[in-house]
Amino acid sequence: MVKVSTKSVVITLGVVLLLNYLIAVWWSFEPKVIEQADLSPPQGEKVVGYATTTAAILIGNTLLDKPGGFLSNDVMPPSVLMDNMPAFEFGALEQLRDLTLIMRRDFSRSQSQSTEDADLKQAQPRFNIDHRSWMVPRAESEYRKGVEALERYRDRISDPSDEQAQFYARADNLVSYLDLVQKRLGSLSGRLAASVGQDRVNLDLAGDESAAQSTGARQEHVVQTSWWKIDDVFYEARGHTWALLGIMRAIEQDFATVLEKKNARVSLRQIIRELEATQDTVWSPMILNGSGFGLVANHSLVMANYISRANAALIDLKQLLSRG
């Protein structure tokens, strides 16, 4: 019978824990941002819709192929013990879901009575599979099929002989997408600001005398993010803004003519500038949660500031696009 000393067990356990920690650190490195050069056709010829579709493909592939792969549905250590990167993944995935929805519903259709694109009809539901699903259906497998459908769609819109696949870069289509983005950014900003707790006035029915809601609500209430969730909300916002930055750079390419005609390129550039600031390196080993004017930084409030500024520029862009 082999005797195992307590010291050997402790050393082995320590080595295993250290290896798991180092792997977790490696897997927590955020992916590089999507650059303009990543979105252009390899042959250099302009194809309307190529950049936006490529942005969606790159977001999906990055989530699946980054170090550690897709971690949100893992049930084994060290990923099952990680929360920051899964929160980042969920934020980026939400942006991908919004983009593929608007591509299926608006960007690929000339009017409300037109037929949905077959590949986008396949792709969009795939990304709505629960990101925590690890058996049947397995999230990674469904997302991979969604990316493959997007690649088929991109090939078809790049083929001059295929008149069935289209991407319509119109001002009204872009406004429809920006409506979705505006709601996402507004929600994120509010959740990040709640890191310090806020007394908020109920504005649910403001501006409409005839408005009603299902149940009553207090006129004032305190909103505060749980201490355990502050870093999760922060990294979810990082994921949202990381993906949105790539999408906005793609929109700058595909909707260039519309933006120039509406004199709106500057507003889009301002959105991109604010989103770039959200991706600055976090030098602190943990997400700090100081009070608004306290001695310690509050990373959530800094992120909320950039997101709010991006949202303000987005509202200006919508107004420019909506004008005749």
C-alpha cells in the first residue's frame, strides 16, 4: 500500500490551485478591439453590407475562439469559478443578438412586405440560445452555426450575380438599429451609476396624462447594485461596448454615403471616440467602487460617463438621420 504524506497532498493541491489561477488569468484577457482594416473586403472592392456582416462574424468567432473559448456555459474549473469574462461574453453576445435581429428584420429587406433572407433567418435564432446551455442545445455549437450562416450571407451579397441577397444601407434602417442601441446604452448607464446607490424619482409615466401601468409604484425609490454584482455589471458593459465599437466602425463604412448626405459622419465619429475610451486598460487588480467624490476611484461611474456621452452623440445622430 502506497503511503501519501500530508505534505505531498498539500503541495499537489497548491500546484493545482496555482495552475488553475494562472489559466484563469490568461483566459480573462479581453480580446483586441475590431479595427477598420479587419472589416474591409480582401479584394479591396466596396461591397455594401460587407463590413457590418464581417463585424457580426468577428464578434461571434472571437467569443468562440479566444483563449479558453466560450466560458459562460462551462461547468468545470477554472472557468466555472470565473465571472468577469463570462459577463464580458454576455455583453458582447447581446450586441450580436441585436445586430443580427436588425439585419434580418431591416438591413436585408427593401420594404415591410419583402421576404426574409434565408441565411439570416437561420443565423439570428441561433444566437438566442441561452448562453449558459452546455448540453442540448450546446451554446457553442448553435453560435458556430449562426456564424456559418452569416458567412454564407456575406458571400452572397459579395457575389454580383446573386440578386436575391441584399444589404440596404438606408437612413431609416440605420435609425431602427440606433433605437435598439440607445435603449441598451441607457440601461447600461443606469445600472453602472447604481453602483453607489441612488434615490430616483419615478418617471415611468412622465409626459403622458393618459398613461397607465399594470401595478402601482412608489414616487421615489433607491436603486443600488449589489456589492457582489458590481464587477459583473462593469465587465458586461465592457463586452457591450467592445462589440458595439466594432459595429459602429463597420457602419461608418457601409453607410458612408448616407452619413455624408446627412452631414452626420462627425456624430458617428464622436460615438466611436467615446466607445474607444471604454476599452482603455483597467490597471487596478479589482473594480473599485468608491463614492462619487470620494478618495477611491469608482470604475463603474467612469464607464457610465463614457457610455452616457456615447448615447448622447447617438441621439444627435438619430436626429440628423431623421431629417429630410
